Amino acid sequence: QEDAYMLDIFHEVLGGTEQAGFFVWRSNFHEAGEGETEASLREGMDRVRDVVRTSTFSCIMQKWGGKREVMYTAFKALGDSVDYIQVCDSDTVLDPACTIEMLRVLEEDPQVGGVGGDVQILNKYDSWISFLSSVRYWMAFNVERACQSYFGCVQCISGPLGMYRNSLLQQFLEDWYHQKFLGSKCSFGDDRHLTNRVLSLGYRTKYTARSKCLTETPTKYLRWLNQQTRWSKSYFREWLYNSLWFHKHHLWMTYESVVTGFFPFFLIATVIQLFYRGRIWNILLFLLTVQLVGIIKATYACFLRGNAEMIFMSLYSLLYMSSLLPAKIFAIATINKSGWGTSGRKTIVVNFIGLIPVSIWVAVLLGGLAYTAYCQDLFSETELAFLVSGAILYGCYWVALLMLYLAIIARRCGKKPEQYSLAFAEV
């Protein structure tokens, strides 16, 4: 019942056209609704197929079962009636040209089984966390996935914008829906597993920057943290599945998967080693190095995108070190638990459990810093000079960056734009 507003929106936008069709179904393809008989269930399935296949625009309201259940209904109802299936999320604003651009990629190469597009943030100025997510999204899609696409091994076609070859999708539809991990049915990571299924058949997956969309991202820290933990769970789970198909694809997929999969653990080990067995100067040098790498990447992104806002991507390094690292460890520890990490659109549920690993991580770092300061001998004059200089440099860097953020970005955050500035949002 809480999703009934979506049908109201459908009626408001498309209800007056002859090509629109809808059906309210008390069941779904896997679970009968209250009072449903076997005959009425089959009749409902036939009705869903009829509405989906004969209507240009269709809306199916069914018994709730999560995102994977919804996707399954669409895939099952379409059957083999189409060549390609495009997916998107309910909070996505699509560029009118996005479909034809993805279709062009699939038509050009029959060995490409799926393609994704450029997903950017719709509400980037709603808060500081949504802004940092927006610069991270640009880098993730236009550099990282563009690189994967060059080798034909994009490892996740994002839910807001993707297209699949239907003949492949129908082959693994049932296995994809009934996916289990450690004996439990999987309730998240639907898009990443869909991509993995395509890769498992030996087909390539691609990315095209010509296909674009906008999507919403969390504007509150806790909700963002829960989202990242959920994504990390699906990443590590699908990493294990993905490793079975390394031999079917370019060596780059193996290299990148191994590096990105193990990097957080090496980084955590390095940090703990430095904070408990190093010297204060070693810790400061590490922090300076992290920010130096961050500013180099951010500067490169500025020139690549032609947008000075990308310089603030260096702020994301602090978010990664303080929040994402413990979230990844917590994700592995609770990889088979999904109840608290599920996503919601209309009802915002704040769950404080995500703060537990972050709090522990901060306590570990502060404890290591205090331990090192207590155990370390007195500084020599040279060490003291370097330490003071490094601390001043580090402090000046953050003051300068934060002042730039307050002057350029913060004044725009929280203000609702009167209209979208992107051309495709006006259509």
C-alpha cells in the first residue's frame, strides 16, 4: 500500500494515453496473495504478460517482494518478445538519447552482452555528502568504468542506467533470481549479480559516456554509510563469484579485481602498523602522502572534466579513510545479514548500527596515536622542526580546501534549484 503513490504518478503522467496499461496484482510470480487460488494466480500472470507486451507504457502493482522481485516480473513478462531490455531506478532522470546510445553499443558487437551509461547525481547540492558523492561518481564512471569498458569487462552495470541482451538474460533469469549465499537468499546486489551472470557466459560488458542519466544519492551521513556498507557486502560476495570467470576475460579484469579487492586490507594493516609501531613523524608523513595522492588525482580530474569542482575530490580521501574502510570490514563481518541495510525511497529510516564500526575504528586510531606519543623518545631538534613544518603544512592544506569549499560549494548546498541545468532534464 505504501507504494500506491507510484501508480498515482503513472496515472497523472500517462493515464490519459491509449498506449498506457496498468494492472493491480495481489500476488507476484513467486508468492500468491491473500485469497488467491491457483486459477486466479495463473490468470494474473497472463494478465501481467498481456499488459506488459501490448502496452507502450505499463505499470504493474504487485505483492511486495523487493527490487529483485520487481525486476523478475518485468523480465518474465517480456519473455522473448524483445531483443534488449533496459533497466533503471524509480528516482532516475533519463537523457532522451540514453537508450539509442546503449543500443548502438550492443548492435555494433554481438559479443557485448550488457552496457551501462554515465550515472551522475541529481541532488548534488543538497548536502556535503551528496556533493562529495557527485565528484566520486564522475571519477568512478568516466575513469574507472571507462577503463574496464576498454577491456570489455565492466564489473557492475549500475541499476539507474543499463541495457542487456535479452537472449542472455532469459538464459540465467531463474538462477539470478534464486541466488543464494551461505545458504541465504540474496536480497541486494541485484545489478552487480546481473552483470556477473553476463560475464560468466563469456560475453563482454561495456560502458558508454554518451548515455547519461541523473539519480538521487543519500544526503545524510548515516544513510550514506548504510548504503556504502550494503554495496560493500554485494561487492565482496560478487567478487568471489566473479573470480570464477577471470579466465574468460582480459587479464585486466583479474588484475583490477585482485588489487581493488585486497587494497582495503593492506591499507588497514599499514595504518595500524604505523599508528602502533611507528613514530609520530611516520604517522604525519602517511597523512601527508594520502592527501598528496588525493590532490594529484583531483587535479587530474579537474583537467579531464574541465571543471574546477573536481578539486574537492581530495576531500573524499578523508571520508574513505575514516568511514569506508571500517564499513568494508563491517560488511564482510555481516555479509550474510541484510535486514538493516536495505534501501528505501519514500520512508527514510535512520539506522545507527553503521556508526559502530566507524566508532571502533576512530578509537583504534586515537589509541594508537596516544600509545605512540607515550612510548616515543623525545624529539631531536631536526625531528621537531620537520614535525612542526609537516603539521603546519597539513593544517594549511585543510584550511585552504575548507575555505574554498565554503566559498564555492557550501553556499549552494541545501538550495533547491528551480529547474535542472542539464539539457536532457528539460525534455
